[in-house]
Amino acid sequence: MDLIKPTVVFTITASSVILFLLVFPKNPSFQRSEESMSMTRSFILWLHGLGDSGAANEPIKTLFTSPQFRNTKWFFPSAPSAPVTCNYGSIMPSWFDILEIPVTADSPKDESSLLKAVRNVHATIDKQIAAGINPKNVFICGFSQGGALTLASVLLYPKTLGGGAIFSGWVPFNSSIIEQITPEAKQTPILWSHGLVDRTVLFEAGQAGPPFLEKIGVGCEFKAYPGLGHSINNEELRHLESWIKARLQSSSQ
């Protein structure tokens, strides 16, 4: 049982996001043709948590009903399957290796597999910018392991992006990586949300993020959610919608 417990935790919490999202009808504005996608003015990349899939998280976009998101392209990729140390080498969808669960502020990091995942995220961002999206209309969001990857990806991307939103995540690298962060990347705003009763990625792990970012000169809005465990709720997602909407640029470059 110990072998699969962390996997179950992540899978159940990801599914719980979908359970309360299903009460909302699907927004037809997101069922766009290939032609309308070519006219996209913003891009949101969502990175799921350990053991989950991109497809299972797609209902998230149905909450973003403001007119500003009618020309938004969403992408929900799935992580490749790989052995995960915290689950005794069990193979499951994972962006990078996690060495222990629960994750604390002092948990060891596997930077080599993390940086490989970051390069893949950067390739996705590059493709959207090459297609005409203004970098400041590119938003990376992620839950848990996906949140940790979001943080690393926006900090290590050489340009200023629209923002990075981290849900129940942590700082997945050591301080030595700071020298790789460009002045432009430091201008990318960060939204960090974390449940106070998270038992998988402890609140202390999330709480350590803002001081780290402040030290290197990166702006961060941190929001703590009382009573919330290792999951995402509607309140967080509605705030994310407002947060992104306030940062969308008026035109693509």
C-alpha cells in the first residue's frame, strides 16, 4: 500500500477538480475551428500533477467564460511515463523525478530530469511565439508537480511572459540555478496558491516560494486557502481567470 499511496493522492485530487467542474456546461466558444485557432491572441499551457493526464484537466478551461478568452488557445499536454523515486520506482506519468512525498521546503531535488522537462516546455512556448503570439500573452499554469515545473519554466525562459500560476507547488531546484535567470524572466509575474491543510506538498513548501522569489527580484502574489488540501477549488480558478485577464495585452506581436 505504501508503494501506491502517493499516486492515489495525486490522482484523486486531480479528479476532484473535474468533479466540481462538471456542473458547469461546456462553453461552445472553446470549440473553435482550425482557422480561428490561427488567429489566437493568447496561449495558456496547463501542466498537470503526478500520475494525472492533460485530458483529465481540460474541463478547467470551461470556467474561463470572459470575452477576453474567446481567442485563447489552450494546451493540456500529458507527461511521459517514467519511474518515480517517491513511489519506489513505479512507472507513471511524471514531468520529472520526485524523490520524496510529502514534499517539504527542504526536500531533495532532481535538477537533471527537471531541466529536461523545462526544455520541452520552452519548445512549446517558442512554437506559439513563432506563430505570432505576444510573449506577454503566454501564461503557464500548473498543479503540484506541474506547478513546480511551471515555476522553473517561467524563471528559466529568456523572455518576459504574461505570467506563471502555481497551484500547490514548490521550488524544485537549488539556489545555484539563480544565475541562469535573465533580467527579462524576472519581470514575469507569478501567482502562487496553496491550501493550508495540504498533506502531499506541505504548506511550508509553498510558503517558502515567495521569499525565494523576492530575494531574486521576482514579483509574486501568494494566496493561502484555509481548509484546502492537495487540490484545486473553484475560488482559485476564478481568481486565476481574473489574474490572467488583467495581464492580457491588447494585441499580438
